[in-house]
Amino acid sequence: MSAPRFGRITAGPAAPAGGEALSELLAGGGARVVRIASRGQVDPEGAWYDQAEDEFVLLLRGAARLGFADGTERSLAPGDWAVIPAHCRHRVAWTDPAGETLWFAVHLPPA
Amino acid sequence: MSAPRFGRITAGPAAPAGGEALSELLAGGGARVVRIASRGQVDPEGAWYDQAEDEFVLLLRGAARLGFADGTERSLAPGDWAVIPAHCRHRVAWTDPAGETLWFAVHLPPA
């Protein structure tokens, strides 16, 4: 039996200006739990993530906007979550450049 | 291609006094992402969860205490997370009876 591990989500790698810092909190069976800190990070226009797996994201702090291939965008505030199904093309359209945005993401096993 | 879904983690089933309310936000490939609202919910002494899968929990609001079979306890405040490995026996030793405690839990696929 392994021992439990503990941490604080606000403690972790800081985002570089214009970029992001990812850290994996738990992984197994094809699933991953990831902490993401962003500061002004934006994916290039037309550069879509097209993932084999469903993803769940929860915005914990800061502000962000997700863009989708159908042209819609969605703003996220702290407490907002999104489920992005496999092959739903998306990108990070904006994250606040003035402060750190903290995300919590879960990648499910590929279908 | 499925469409994305959105929600707010603070919006969801309210915890009954002395109990909890669970809602599944996403599941697939043996993994589950769950929102849990508790209000004074406590697992009976000696009643251990002994799970086949690793679990990640993040406390978003409120206050709680986890107990482990080795006799240790750990208090959780908002922003605190815990990884509970498979077969690490644990219980909820206390949740604040005066207000709602909001958890976010991820169950990984069984090993």
C-alpha cells in the first residue's frame, strides 16, 4: 500500500510571461491529472488541438478564453469548467497577460 | 465530433445536512471526474474506503479532514489536494457542519 501525497494547487511552477507551465499531479491507466499555470499564453490562430481523448478543464484563478473550430469562443472565470470531447478542435484564444491563470485539467484515457 | 459542455463548479446539487451530494461531470475509459458537496458528512470510525484505483481530490471550498488507517489525519483547506493511492485505506474524518464543503475528485482507471 502506497502512502498518500498532499499538495496545494497554488504552489507549483510559475508561468513564464507569454507562456505556460505544466505539472503532472497524477497519471495512470491512460488518464492524467495536470496543473497548468498560464500568463498571457495564447495558441496561434488556426492551430487546433485535436485530441484522441476527452478532456476536463477547471479554471481556478485568473481568466481565459477558449476558441473552437466552429468560430465560437467561450470565456472562463474562476469556478468555470469545460468538457472538451475527443476530436473537438479547440485552442486557447486568450489568457490574462496581467496575472497568472491557474487551470486544472484531466485527460481521460483515449477511447 | 461532439460539442463541448460548460458549467460552473459552484452550481450543482447542494449537500444535505450531515450528508453529501455527488455528481459525475465526466466519465470514460474507467476514469471518473466527480463533484462532491458535503455538509458535516463523516464516514463512521473504522469504515475505510479501500479502492482498486488511485484517486485525486482537490478541496475547492470549505474545510475537511481525511483519516488514514495508520491513525494519521490530514486537514484540507481550499486549494489543498491529495492523491490517495489504490488500497490506501481512508475515510472522511470530518467536514465542516456549518457550511458547504466542495470537492473535486478524479478516479483513475483501476490498475
